[in-house]
Amino acid sequence: MQRTIRGNIGILQNTFDIIVQNVRKFAMNDNSANNPPITKAPNKCSFNSKPNTLQCKRLSMQVGISETIRSYSINKTTRFYSSKSSLPGKDQTLVPYDDKFASWLAGLIDGDGYFGLSTLGYASLEIVMEIRDKHCLYQVKEKFGGSIKIKSDVNFLRYRLHHKDGIINIINCVNGYIRNPTRLLQLENICKKYGIQVKEPVELVHNSAWLSGFFDADGSIYFNLLSSQIFITCSQKDRFILESLVKLYGGSIYYMSKSNAYKWTVFRKTEIISLCEYFKLNPCRSAKQRRINLVPNYFLLRSLKAHIASPNSLLTKNWNKFLNKWENYK
């Protein structure tokens, strides 16, 4: 029995020695060509059969860990930002976003945002919105970091981003889509600090998601029972930013002397319906989208004269149900 055990141990030892020798030979032959220093790891890229798609493989740039091959595809309309700070020794999580999101975010910032640069040279972005529209702010926070806090007025929330990586990421996202003259000047000051070239805003087209972001920030939708008209409006201190909306979506611009601001107003039924079709392609990310979704139902009930039907009729019940949804859209 002892001889058998000793014999088995000897066989296992010989097998282990052979494996170790083979591993050493493989490492000596392959290390210089296929295992470059981690700190100088090259990028390897190849095109696949899909159009406009680049397959990239990158070696981890971290020292002291095993090599990790990361592969991902980038198409011509998808970009990446880091949802974590660039801290030494930690991976960055790359999250894709498309041009539609970038355009929407630029519209939101043009309306309710503010790029600031303190006297000490600290850059920041702030966006203030009503609590009912918190979903917009949390989408931005999820993608770029930052914080959301209730302002002194409990009906409003303030999103604030001030760390360098997040600011640079968000600049790269909206650069070329910001079109509010005031916001462009603020953006230019921050870009100078980081050596980034400010891009001229791209031409605004009908299907651009910029309007949905701008409407989330400064828009409103309501109806007048007496005139049976629905109004979709956006207000701004600068008339210039509203003029392009008239060309693309119709409506008119009115000056409001009390607030010293301008209001873009759409009320014609055909233009309202056209805007509703636009918001199907580029939905709002705020609670206002719930009212927009109710517009077709409003026109249907009005055509059936539900608003003047007898109190106990089915039409009246449907009309009251609609009014309840309209008023409690938050």
C-alpha cells in the first residue's frame, strides 16, 4: 500500500514539473510580443461587417492588475461619457448617449440651466426645476453625477454639478447644441478654462429634440374652456431664441410687459396636433408629457360636446374624468 501511494505521488510530481516547464517556455516566447507593458498598452481596432461600426479592444491601463480586454462598438451617432470621476486606480464606467439626448439636455440647460465660474476659478452647472419635474434632474444626475437638493422654496429642486470630470463630460455632450446667447457666453467662459473650443450651434430642424428639453424647462400647456382652445407656450427673456420656433412649428411671439419677457404661443388646432406628433418622436421627460398625451382626448370630447352634456350622462362622466387627469398630471 505504501509503495502504491509513493508511486502515485511521484507521478503527480513529475506531471506538475512538466506543466511548470511548459508555462515558463510559453511565457518566455510570448511575453515580449503579446504581453506589452500595461502602462503602454496599445489600442487594437478592426472594422466589422456592420456599416459605420468600429470594434475596439483596449488593454486595461492600470498597473498591478491582470490584463483585461474590453470590447465595445461605437457608431456614428453614439458617444460615451464617464459616469464616475477619473480617479487613479479605478475603472471608468462608459455609458452611451446619443445626439437626441444631447440635444434635449441642451434645450433643458438653455431654459433652466446656468454655467457658473467662481472668482476662484471653480466651474459649475446648475439646473432649477419644479419638484414635479424631478425626473429630468435625476436623469442628468444618473449620467453625469452631481447632487439634487430642495431649494429654500420647497416647490423647487436644484441640480448642481461642480467636479471637473463631470463638467468636462457635460460640455462635450451639449457643445454644439446650446443656442441661448446668454448660456453660450457662460459656456464659453468655462471652455476657456479647460482649453475647449466652443462650437457654433447646429441648425435647428423640426425633429430636433432641443424643443422637448426647452419645453421641459420653460414650457406650459393649458386650455381655455370658453374658446375651446389649447395653448402650448414657452417664455424667455430673449426674443431671438423663440423666433426659430415660429419658423419650424408655427405660432406667434408676444411681449409680456409685466415680466419683461417674450412668450411663444401656439393655439391653432392644426399646429397643436402637429406639435403632439413631434412630442411622440421627442417626448418630454417632465410631467408635462402627461398633459400632451391628453390633447387628442380633449379634442375628441369637445367634438362630442361632452363639456356641455347633461350632468348624469356618460359623456359628462368622461369629461370629468378627463378634467381630473388634466389637473392632476403631476
